Amino acid sequence: MRQRSHSAIIYHCLSLLMIAAIFANWLQFSQKYSVSEHCQTGYPVAHPRINLGFGPGPDPFNPGKTRFHSGLDFDGKIGDPIISPICGTVTYVGREQNMDSYEWGYGWHVKIRDDQNRIHIFGHVSKIHVHSQDRITSRQLIAEIGNNGNSTGPHLHYEIRQGGDKSTDAVDPTLFLRNAS
């Protein structure tokens, strides 16, 4: 019984540290937010309907547990187009092969680094229309919605990372999308 108490305390402390790190990144993101004047911001899907938001919430793979969700999940059907909401350069196209990696859960995914050095991740895609090192414009077709990796149904996982390329560098995408048209 005592061991469980220590485990619970350690788990809660680690959760608080992760939330503090994400909050610090959010502050940095919101203070330095800018969009290139030649690149119009938009949503990554034609009909944006968020089914899971950014932040702590129920873990669909571990009933009764919570986890931190590092992005936004947009509803869709397999094959629905994913449109780049930003201008930038594709830095990764593929699927993480190491099952112990956090990014394995994204399934097939695309990463684009925008002109402000943020990394945008588009996860669980079924078909990819871009290649690594491609220069992308906003409103360009980059992929199609899929259902792979840690997924409970067809959707797009959209994540933004500021200051690094780790899950703890994630910032709330709604701060970026508030200027979307």
C-alpha cells in the first residue's frame, strides 16, 4: 500500500512538471506569435470539428486514467484532405518504427517547420502528398485523414511544437488557429 502511495506521488509530480513545461512553452509561443505577411493562416481541414482538445483528459486506451493530449484532434473520414495551415518546409514524412517512441502513436505523419521555426505535426494520415524538404504554402494539400497509430477512429491529430521537437515542447494549437480564416 505504501509503495502505491509513493508511485502516485511520483506520477503526480511528473505530471505537474510536464504541465509547467508546456505552460512555459505556451507563454513563449503566445508572446512571440507571428505569421509571415505572405502566408495566410488557415485550418488544416475543410470543416474543422474538434473532438479532443489540448491538455489533460481521459486516456482512451487506459479507461479510468488521464493523460496529457499534446494537440487537437479533428473529426474526419478516411481520405478527407488535410490542407497546410502554414507556409514552411517538410522536415519529416513517415512512421516512427520504434514502438517505445512517443511519436510511434502518431502512425503515418508529416512534420512541417514554419517560417517562425515552429514544428507542425499532422498525425494518423492515410495518404501523403508531400516529400521531405518540399517547400509548402498555406492551403496546399499535404495528406489525407487516416486511422493508424494510437487512434480510436479516423481523425487528424494536429500538434504544434515551439522551441524543440519533443512532446513537452507542444503548445496549444488554438493559439495559432485563432487567426485562421
